[in-house]
Amino acid sequence: MALHTLNFWEIAIDATQISLCGLILLFLIRNHMKFKRLNLNAPSGEGSQKFNTAFAVEAVRQQTELAFNHVLETIDKERQTLHAYFELRESQLAPGLLKSVSSGRIEPISSTKASEPDIADEIYSEIEGLSDQGVSLADIADKLNLPRGEVDLVLKLKRLSIESAKANDNPQE
């Protein structure tokens, strides 16, 4: 008899679970139908689209403003860190050393130092000369055994200095 009682309760619990699942499904179906009716009865038109567009624009504006403020805060923190670092470095230097450097006499460069050509100037003038002859950037880099980026940088700086000189000569243009 005890065995029949256990089976009865198991069956009753299973039936209760199945009926609860059925009620949940009916509730979901009924809510889904109500939602469809509300969407059909709701005025669809320009008013709701204007609201959605206005909402989206406002959300994007707020997110942009938050991001911009975050960038400004980060820059300000970095600026404060650098300022504190430079103040620390200045305070670590001996005050007597700063006075001696500032009051010291600047000696002119001797004629032997002035007459010695700088190696970098020679290389850069070679780069400019080869470029003026029409040699390609890659060929100049290979010929002088320099990185292409350095050759490109030298040529760009030369072009910028020429453009700057032209702009200074003709300020009215």
C-alpha cells in the first residue's frame, strides 16, 4: 500500500507541475496578444519617429559629452603629474648650480669647432643632392645605408623649409 501512496503523490506533483506550465504558457500567449493589439492601435507615424530620433540624438550627445569630459579629465591629470614632476626636478637641482649657470659667461665657439663639418649635415646634404638628381627614396636609403624613414624625413623637412621660405618671401599670397 505504501508503494501505491508514493506513486500517487509523484503523479500529483507531476500533474501540478504540468498544469502550472500550462498556466504560464497561457499567460504569455495572452500578454503577447494584448501587446500586438496595443501596437496595432498605437498611432504609428511621424510623431513616434520624431520622438525616437530626438531620443537617439540626445543619447548620442550625452555619450559624446561624457567621453569628451573624460578625455579632458585625463589630460588635466596628466598635466598635473607632469607639472609635479618638473617641480620636483627643479627642487632637486642645487640652487648654487642654477645661479652659476645663469650668471656664467657664455663663451663663443672656437674657430676649429666651427670649421668642423657635422657628420649629420654631410649625410643630409648627400640625401638632398641625390634627391635633386632624381634618385628614388629607396635607392638613396640603400646607397647611403640609412633607414628609409630617415631619408623620407629629411626630404620632407627640406620641402617644408622651402615652402616656409616661400611663404615668408610672399606674405600676400
